Amino acid sequence: QVQLVESGGGLVQTGGSLRLSCEASGLTFSTHAMGWFRQAPGKEREFVGRISWSGGNKDYADSVKGRFTISRENAKNTVYLQMNSLKPEDTAVYYCAADPHQRVLAERLLARSYDYWGQGTQVTVSS
């Protein structure tokens, strides 16, 4: 079955950096766009970013643009989220997700567009 396993979360101070990884199995990774979402306590899950199957197209939420970078290594079935200049408001559980379809921009931002999800990894940014 399909498995997405996130890693790399942890506790970091404001202004610090973390790199999250998500390793996929049970699917043809190179044919799936990959997304990152996050969910803070008491809040809805929100879009962070997305990378196309080839890595040639990337979308970011305005709140992370210029600070976060998504990349992927199809040979390793892995997608990454490099997070720099972290802020306390970035504190959340971060999830990766896989989408086998090409989509217009509005759909790419929606959680319901993604078929497969990881279990999440906690990121905590202290002030």
C-alpha cells in the first residue's frame, strides 16, 4: 500500500532552520505532484507548498514564500521542505501529500486534491 513517511521535525528557535523529508513507497513517485500542508492546534489544515512531478513547477503559500523551499529527488522517492527564518506562527504538524493529477492553481492549494497523506511531523518554533 501507499506510504508517505515524514521526518525532520523538531524544536527550533525563532530564526532557525529545519529540513523536512517525506519518503514515499507503494506508488510511482515520479508521476505524482507532492504537497506540504500544516495544521496548528485549533486550526484547519493549510496549504504550504507543492512541487510538480518533474520539479519544474512550484507553488507556495504567501506566508512562507521566500522562506521555505520545496525540492524532490525522484530517484530517492523523496520530497523535501527546507524551512528557513522560522517564526513561532510556523509551529504546526506538517504533512506531505501526493496527487497523481495535473491541476489548475486553485485546485493545487486544496487538501482534497491529494489522494495520499503521511502521518505528519511536529515542528515547534520557540520565541
